[in-house]
Amino acid sequence: MALLESTPGAERDRRSGTGGTALAISVDRRLRLFNRCCVGVLLAFALLWLVPLAWALDTSLKPNAETTDPTWLIENPTLLSYRTVLAQSDILNWYLSSFVTSALAALGTVLTASMAAYALSRLRFRYRRVVFWLVLCGLMIPNQVLIVPQFRELGSVHLLNTWWAVFLPQVPTAIAVFIFKQFFDGIPRDLDEAARMDGAGFFRTYRQVVMPLSRPAVSAVAIFSFVWSWNNLLWPLLAVTDPELMTIPVGLATIQGTYGIRYADTMASAILGALPLVLVFLLFQRRIVEGIAGTGLKG
Amino acid sequence: MATTISAPDQIRTEPGSPPSGGADHRTRQGRPALLFLAPFLALYLLFIVGPALYGLVMSFFHTSLVRPGLGEFAGLDNYAEALGSSDFWWALWHTVWFTILTTPPLVVLALVFALLAERVRRGRWFFRLAYFLPYVLPSAVVALIWQWIYTPELGLLSRTVDAFGATAPNWLGDPNWAMVSLAITTVWWTLGFNFVLYLAGLQDVPRDLYEASAIDGAGPWQQIRRITLPLLARTTTLVVVLQVIASLKVFDQMYIMTSGGPNFSTRSALQYVFDVGFTDYRTGYAAAASTLFFLLVLAVSAVWLVMTRRQESEV
Amino acid sequence: MHGPPPAPRPPGPALSRRGVLLGALAGAGAATLTGCATPVGAGLLKTEAAPGAVEYWNLFGGGDGVRMQQIQDGFRRANPGTPLKAITLAWGDPYYTKLSLATVGEEPPDVAVSHLTRMKTLVDAGLLQELRPEDLARHGMAPDNFNQRAWQAGLVDGRAYAIPLDTHPFVLFYNTDVCQQAGLLDSDGQLKPITGEAAFADALARAKQVTGQYGATHGINADPASPWRLFQTFYSQLEGEILADNGTRIVLDDAKATRVLDYLRALTVEQRLMPSAADYQGAIAMFAAGQAGFHLNGEWEISTFQTAGMSFGMTLLPNIFGGPHAVQADSHTLVLPARPDLDQARLDRSLHFVRSVLDQSLTWAEGGHVPTWLPFAESDAYRRLSPQSSYAAAADTAVYDPPGWYSGSGSNFENVIGSAVGAVEGGQLTAQAAIAQIRSQLSALARTPSPV
């Protein structure tokens, strides 16, 4: 609702009628003009921001041969490139791999991180500070420097070339623990104290009191670990060699498609690769933004 | 929406009093705490801490990718080689240069757009869509689209610039332009995240402050300068630090769009690690290079900690 | 003192709060899931796709990719009992990285393509299976069935690890319409021989007059390989060497390298006969669109131009510098990555597939490559193949990358030199600066003890 709310200050000012003087009205008019300029600038940039995607879509709808003479006009619109990509690549399998690994990564992250955060937020134990700092250190390690040891590790247990290898290393996410901890810290302790009085154990308190109140944090962590996992390139690139098990980014980056001058095919595969998350985003736009707004991510 | 905002707000308005706990309290909660922590810590030790330590150990050995075990003990040879290698320093500089190119626009533009969007009454969803949409695209998709846009002579950008009568630079092919081109792509790709962070931060600015200043006759510009920006300081610190760290970790764009070229002008630190570790099989040396790189990220993160600590004590 | 009940793994209700998002995603995914039971099994349970299958990796894009698919289909038709799983990965370092990683991770393909120049490093790293003469003989592949230059080049300490499939030289494509108008063709419609620096520049200039844009194109941006191939061709014509003693010593001849680089700079930056800025795809597209009369590339792009429906010819890259007629080349070979579970049956399946590829050399040669399998290379079928057989001599003028752990097609070595050469052609570096850069970067590699 806050998002739909109007101009800060001015609108409220007018409605409440605090300044019913000529001065207030002129300020009001100036403001409206200013706001209109804002909209103009913002609109111009927003359209600019959409150009690359529009251009990709535009190219993908042309026959390959007509792409070397670039104009926005599509003389002979065709879905041929899409058909080529769908028929000749494993893109449907890549969708599946991306979906399964990202969903498992998101699920794993939400579960493990929220439980760990609950312990850090609510329970007193001897090495609390140590654990906290250990997790904090994890925030700073670039995942990319871990790939060689991770590769050796998963190779030694023969999990390479499986979805386990893709999503398991993505489950422990230090930042998710912090998001949850910060969120839990903000939930009044009286609530879970009350539940505890009623005889609920820590686990029931976590499940039935704390988690239901943390919906924004849950959806933020779930959505972002899903998106990050979906878009992760380097690790799945190394972990999976079977093209049927590749994720979308890996497939697009490593598997070669058709030949010749194929800008339309390439753009069609880019559009197809982008499609699922774009749909997710369109469906859950408000939730995603709320997710960022409603968690510790805002600092 | 109401619950969304209210819960974290409690952090400030009602800091939970630390539960009293003596020694016996601790032991009683030790077991459940362990159970709650176990799944996360197990995976965390297995996939983050363990590999990090293993990597550190490898950096002191001539470990080869294709040979089992650690290989010959190298002492500090790997570190000495990295520090003495101009390629390594160039890669670090490229990473820093990329960070310098991307951070200011990603922070400033995101802030400006968020401030503008705050004043929009209708269709705010459209702006969120336009700016945030690229962020959900996989790097591979972004790379494919922008490689096409940057294609010399045929691509959209080259043709647009040519249409204005100027000569389009060779976006990805000219060592002087390649990093700038990657930076443009990155700004387009990731701006939405910072934009949304700022939108969220703006919602926390109390409305009555605006009302009060409007009564005092403050114009929008003065409101922004005197109220909004100071209150966004925390958000800005967060955005800047997350951005700097993300930019330092850049890999995907280079890997797919330029492979570190042309003439190695876009080889980032991580691309360097990847090249020596996986292409040259020199895992031990790559581990040393990544450790040195990690120290750089650590230094930046430390600055953040110090800054947030100071801000918190100021508030 | 009793603790609270131990926490089991959280059951359903906690999950349901992820609510709409996961629910909808699951719904969307469910449809796909039911349709693809096999990948799910492979992804989570690691079920072997099909026992008795041959898994084969290659790095062929472009026209090569299409030909290789035809060859694979040929194998499938002839061997319905042996499922073939063929995987095409992006060319160059990423391919070798992935091949090495898969082999180290004990999940290698049964058969893989490797460049001859990369194969030795793989052997040194212990990643390839030795091919014993008796095993090869069982499948009718005796050493004297192969072009000896390629076969000998592929031996390591006298042992065979790779079956050479072809020799693939850097060649000169020409647009016959443009060259006709420029008066560069003879009465048979073939390109008149070009020899020497001035003659080549002149031919490009005349082609440029016809096209109004450029004389020739080749990939420069984000494509160190093409500049490297061009440089290596010309530099070898001056009898220049770059590495010695297995890559531990650099013997780059500054005078010769300068001469080549100055010439390339003249063609691009100074006379604008070739674009200083074109990526691999763009260079092809410009030639196909008639914006240039010549195109410098590997012969494998033949299919691209055939598909584009243009009239073109191909010939050996001219001898510019008057030394021995050298052209840069490499060979594709088929190798068997080392695997712990190799048994006789698997080995025979793999070798049977290798033999089947060799038997389809015609298909492969149609894609431009010079065959090394003598039963075909010496046949009339090959001689009749035009324009492919017009540069068959390239097999004997081939110059391979010098040996060294960091050398070979798509390697660091090629990147170092190709990047510097590309920067000269792009006008960003002088010849002198480029040579200094090459020398310094190669020295670092030469000093490094081989990691394999």
C-alpha cells in the first residue's frame, strides 16, 4: 500500500488542509510541475532500460538472414528461430535442471538458515559468539575461490555430474542467516515466551510462532536464493558436464548450437533462457520488492 | 504490507532485551541450539569453511589440477610468484578499474531513480519492472544480448552511434573500451537491485518530516537534501559496500563476453584465478592468487564494518 | 534436567509458508517433470543413461557441428544397438578445462575430440588412454593407414594416444563475383596465384574498390585465435620459431616478427584494407554479405558460406614472404580419456566408434578438412571434391604449434600472441610494444615448471 502512496508530503499536506493559504497553493503547483518533470525523466530512462530486451526480442523474430541489416522493422516475422532452438538444443532439460536445483537450493537455504538464525537469535549457548563470527567470515569469502576444493570434495564422493553437486554447495548462505537473525531479533520475545509458557518446545516455537511472523524474510531469502542459484554460472559450469543436466546459464554459455549467421537463433535462445525468471518476476513483483524492503537487507 | 514494515521496525523501537542467562541456562539450551545449528553448520563447514581451509593449504603447495594430492611443498613460492607477476597485478587493477567504473553510476543512478520514483503516483510498477527486470536475467542471457548489441558495424549501438554521424568505438574489441562496455552492461543489468534497496529505504523516511518541512516552505530539492539524503545514509553505506564487493567479484561478464580480452584488458582477478587454476592446471598457484584476492575483499568488508559501527553509534 | 524434545527435520507446515511462490513454480515445473523422468533420475539418482552407450564429446560449432552430427547419425544408423550420446561444448580453453575436469573427476566421456597440439599436454597429465597397436589392429586402424605427418606428430615417446582425423589449415576464402570484377580470377574462374607482400596488398585493394568497404576480413575482437593463425602463417614463411626445448626457452625473432606485424598493421590500420574491428561472427557476416572480397579463416567455415548461397572459392593462404610455403594448421584427433572402469567391451565400443568416424571421412572432408585417413584421402571421391581438394597440399605445408605445456590450439600461448597481434591490427599497439608484451608474458609461462 505504501508503494501506491503518492508524493511524500505534498499530497498529505493538501488533504489535511493544514496550509490553506495562497502560499501553500503556489508551493503545491510548483510541486506538481516538479513531479511531472520527474515522471518524464524517469519514463525516458525506463524506456531506455527496456531497449536491449526489446531489441533482442525484435531480432529473434526475424529470419536469420535479415538480422545483418538491422532495423527495428520486422519484414517477415517468424518463430522459426524459436522452433530451431527448442528442437536442436536441450533447453527444455536445462529448464528442468535450473528449476530443480534452484528450488532445492532455495528450500535448503530457507530451512537451514532460518534454523541457525533462530538459535543465534533466541538460544543462549556457550559458543554463540564463535558461531556468529564464523558465519560472518563466510560473508566475505567469494564463492568463486572455493570451487577447486569443492570440486575435489564432490568428486571424491562421486557426486559430480548430478544435481546434488549443483545445489548442495549453494545451500549454506551466510547472508541468509543474517537476514533471518535480524528479522527474528525484531520479533518481540514476549510472543515466544508465551508459547514456551504454554509448554511448546523450541522447535514448535520456531515453527508455529517465529516462522509465521517472518513471512517477508522467508520470501525474500527464498526468492533471492532461487534467483542467485538460477543465475549462478561458474560452479554449475564445473560441476556438470552432462548437457541434459546443465542449467540454463551453463547450457547457453557452453553448448554450441546451430551454425552460420545466426543472430536470430542466438537471441531466441537468450529470450527463452530469460523467460522463466521474467515470468516469476512478473508474477511476484510486489513480493520481491517487499522482500527486500521487509528484511534486514535494507540495513 | 503493514506486518512487513512493522516487524523489522521493532529493531529500533523495541530492542529485545537480551534474555538473562547464567551458566546453567546455557547448558540447558546448548543441546537444542546444536540441533538448530547442525544442518546449517554441517553444510557450511563442508562447503564453505572446509574448502576455504583446504584452499589455503593448497596455496603453499605446487598442487596440480590433474594430479591427486597436494603435490610438492612450495612454501611461499606461489605467493612470491603472484606478487611478482605483472599479470596478477594487472588483473587486480582491472578488477579495481571495473569497480570504479560501475560503483558510482550504480549507486547514484539507483538513488536518483528511486527519488524520482517516490514522486510518481501511478504506474510505479512499470518503473520497478523496467529497472529490476534485467536483474533477474542469467548472466549468460545478458551476455548474449549485449554481445549482439555491441557487434561492430551490425549491432544496435554501433549503428545508433553511426547514425548520429560519430564513429562508434569498437566496443568489446578496443582494449580502451572493452571494460567500459562491460561496465555499461553491468550497470544495465544490476541497477535494479540497488534501485529497490533505495525504494525500501525511502519508505522508512517518516512522512511527518516532509509535512513539517512543507509547512516551513521547503521545496522538493531542499526536502531531498535536508531530510531524505541524511536519512538514507545507512542505506547508502549498505548499497555502496554490497556494490563494491559484488563488483570486485566480477567474473561472468568477462568470462562469456570477452574471455578477459582483448589483449587481456578485461581479465579480472577471478578470471585470472580461473585461467591459472583450470586452464593451466596450476591449482596451488591459483589458490595463492585467490587468497591474496580474498585479503582485498576482506579489507573492503572491514571498512564497511567500521563504517556501520560508527553510524550505529552516531544514531 | 531434561532437554526439550529434539528437533526433527521440519515437516510440511513450515514449507507451506513459502506459499504462493513455490506452489506456482512447482505447478509450472510439474508439467515438465512428468515429461522428463530420465533427467530427473540422472540428476538426483545418478542412473546411468544407457548401459552399453558411447559418450562422445566434441567442440565443433559452425559447419563442423553439422557435419559431425551427420557422422553421428551415420554411426547410429549402422549401430542401433549402441546408443551414442554426443555432446558439443564451446570451443577452446573451456572445452579442455571441462574435459580435464571430467577426467580428473572420473566422469570422462568414452571418446573425445582433441586438437593434436593439445593432446600432448593431456598425455603428460595422465588423462589419456594409450592406444595399443593390437587394439587398433582389431579395428583395422594400422599406423600406415594415416597421413604420416599427422600420425608421427601425434606420437608421444613412440606411443599412440590419438587417432588423427584431419589436418585443418588456415585458408583464403574469396568471393568469386567480387574477384571476377576486380580482375583477380583466371580463365577457369580460379584465383590467380598471389605471391609477395605487394601482390597480396594489391589484390585486397582491388577487391576493396569493388566492394566499397574492405578487401578482406578476419576475426580480431574477442578472438585471439584468428590473429594468431595469421601471424603464425606469415612468421613461419620467414622460418621464424617461437619456442624451443619443450616451451622452456623463447626464441622469438624480433626482426621477423616486426616485419610480419608491420605488414599486418599496414593492411588494417594504415591502408584500411581489412577492418581493425570485427569479431569472428562479424567478419564472417561481412564476407557473406559481400562487404569484402576475401576472408581469412580456417577451412571449416566452408559450410557457412555454402549455406549463405554465395559463390566463393578457397585456396592456400598465399606465400607472402617468400620462404617455404607454410600455413598454420592443426589436426583434430580422437582420444580416449583415461577412466578407472575401462574394460575390454568399453574399449572396443569406443574404438568401433572411432573407426566409424574415419569411415565417414567424406562427410568430414565436405566440411573443408583435409583427411588423414588414407583409404579416403587417396580416393577419387576426395579428388573430385571441390573446392576442398584444391588446398590438400596444406597437409604437407602444415605448421603446428610448438610443443610446450601452455601451447596448442586455444591455449594461453595462442592467447598471448593472438591478443598482441590483434592489438596491433586494431591500432592499439605498435609492433615493438606487442613484441615486448609477448616476450614478457611468454617468459612468465616458460619459467613456470610444467604443472602436469
